[in-house]
Amino acid sequence: MSDETTDIADAWCKVLAFWLALARSLYDAWVLLMLWGWFIVPLGAPRINFWHAYGIDVFVSYFLSNIVLAVYADKQKTGPEQITGVFQRGVAYTLILGLGYCAHSWGG
């Protein structure tokens, strides 16, 4: 492929990665909402809605991203690497949700 074709493909991958990251962040908020209801509410904390969970996720992600950026500042990711990262985090949150559900179920 030519350099121009590669640049266009990389640009489309970055656009796709953006939309996948947005969808994943909504999924992450839902996972947080479920875990909050299972573990934090029984301790006496108030219930939160989806948008509170989304805000908490964005807030925490903001601080954690500064740590990650400090570690990986020298590595420039291509479009396909960004898409892979989006899916990896989605899989990680699904595993966290599954483990949380097991702990919630076994804990009574």
C-alpha cells in the first residue's frame, strides 16, 4: 500500500477507535453502576444513577490516565493499536463485572 492509503486507513482506525472508546466508556459506567449497587449501597451509601456512575468513571479515569500517560508518553499508538486497546479494556471490565457478580452472589 502507498503511504497515502496507509494514512487514510490509519485515520479511519482512529475515528473508529474514538467511537468504540465512547461506547466502551458507557459500558464501563454501567459496570460501575452494577458494582456500586452490589457492594457500596449495602454499606449504607446512597444509590447512584447511570450518569453519576459515568461521572465517577470519567473522574477516576482522568487521574489514572495521567499515570498511564507518564509511563507510556514515549509510545505513539497507531489506529489498530488504539482499537486493540479499546477492546482489551472492554474485556477487562467484563471480567471485573463477572468477578463482582460472583462475589455479590456468594456474599449473600
